[in-house]
Amino acid sequence: MIPYSSSMRRRVLGRRSPAEIAVAAHLRGKALLTRAFRMAMGAHDGLWLGFASETFLTTLDERYYAGQGMYLDAGYNGAGLHEWERAQIAEHFPASGRIGVTAAGAGREVFGLLQLGYEVVGFEANVALAERGTELLQAAGHDVEVRCSVRDHWPGGEDRFDAVILGWGSYTLIASRNRRIALLRGVAGALPASGPVLISFFSRGAATTYHRSLHRVASVARRLQQREGPAVGDALSPNFVHYFDPEQLASEVAEAGFDLVTFAEKPYGHAILQKADGRNGTAVASLPTTCAANRA
Ligand SMILES: C[S@@+](CC[C@H](N)C(=O)[O-])C[C@H]1O[C@@H](n2cnc3c(N)ncnc32)[C@H](O)[C@@H]1O
């Protein structure tokens, strides 16, 4: 007797078994539901982002970091730089000098740079993180503080730096292209001709169902309020983040007057920028603040 396999039956009968039909229907249903869920989540987040005030975004962000104990932890901050940061600094930063670090949190990059012998000034908009950073640095014997700063803005004022780091992931946390460009122009003003900038961000490929749905809904909401529109890649996850594709990043970096010297998506999106005109920067106005003002 010849064994009668399902593939033989398919060849003979030219149709799928009831079990195969059921599995295909099950998987199709699951895919449709996942897509519907992502569209609904995108629409929900688009509505909230579309009507979000500054205060809403700040509160969402602070709430997120309040739940992330790691950023306050002495061991985490004292461990210093990630391997990819260390490699970029070794290759592109001057061997010594004064480094500005924005979005410094409780000082992780500041600790790492001090360990490498740099002079460092750290800035952070979240008061709880800034104060914790100062406490940790001083407890470790460094006469350095993490200064409070205004969100989205270059905090360095008239200060000059040999290189700048926009703290881990923070380029992704600035909620509009125009603000990101203004921030980079502020950075440019504080740097010498060849001064490098390390930025890091979430990267993405083609826009997902979630991103497209969010963008559609947030665009309508912003149009109704005559506000700057959202960008594809904006998301609330859970705080505001923007996912960059390489073209988007290159275009805004160029508009801010920088060349993209390196670009990498792994192990975490990051890039080294250098001023395209090769001239010393001229300081631009910044928004100085105090921790007391940020708390109010
Ligand atoms: C991923 S944490 C990194 C903190 C620190 N650099 C580290 O590596 O531990 C991102 C930091 O960006 C800050 N941040 C969030 N939104 C910001 C904004 N719109 N402007 C400036 N900083 C922001 C947060 O307060 C947080 O400290």
C-alpha cells in the first residue's frame, strides 16, 4: 500500500486540507486584529499628540523617568559611557578639553568623560535627575554639578566647548524638527570649527501602521489648531519620541549647518556631526534657568 501524505492529496485533489484552511484563517484573523490594534493605537496617540500642550509632554516625560529607577542609580551612572559612545569619542573627539553634555540625566556620560580626563559641564531639564546627578558626582569627589536646563533648548549660553554630546537618546525626545534644528544651531555656536557633536536617536525603516495612523490623526488635530504639523515617525511610547529614517536625519542635520560624519543604527542609533562651514561658532542666545525655576 502506498502511504497517502497530505501533499500527495493536495497534488491529487488540488486543494488544502480542512486543518490547513483553518490555520490560514486563524493566522489571517490574527494579522488583521494586530493591524487594527496598531491603527487604533496610532489614532489614539495621534489625537493626544495632536492636541498635546508643552506641559502635557513634559509631564508625560517626567512621569516616565520617575518610573525608571535605573537613571537615578549610583552604579548605573558611575559605570559611565556605553561601548559605542566610547568608540565614537576615541575616534572623533579631541583627546582633552571641555565637553558639554545636554540631557545628562543623573550624570552617566559626565562620569564617563571625567574618567577619561575631560572637563565636563552637564545639563538636564528634569530637576530630580539633575539634583541626583549633582549629588552622585559630589559624593564621588568631583567638584561638578549637573545644571538645570530648559527642555528642547541649547543650554550652554556663552560657554564654549571643544565637543558636545546630546545625552543618550535625547535627540529623539525633542518634539519638532524646527526645535531640533534650533538646538543644533545653538550647539554650533558653542563649538570651534572642527568641534564634533555626538547625537543619538531611535531609528526606523519604512513607516509602520502605527506611525502612519498617528501621523494622519495628529496632522488633522494640528491643522485645526494652526500649529506646526507632526512628522512621520513621531510617537508616544510612552513619552514623546521621534523615530528617524536616515534621510530625515541627514536632511535636518544639513539644515542646521552640519555634515553627517558617521551614522550608525546599531547598537543604538547615533551619529557624529561636524559644522559644514568649518568656521568657529558664534554663540546664540540660550535660555538659562535654575532648578528652582524648573520646579515651579
Ligand atoms: C534616556 S535619558 C538619558 C539620561 C542620561 N544621559 C543617561 O544616559 O543616563 C534621556 C534624557 O533626556 C531628557 N529629556 C527628555 N526630554 C527632553 C527634552 N525635550 N529636552 C531636553 N532633554 C530632555 C530626560 O530628562 C532624560 O534625562
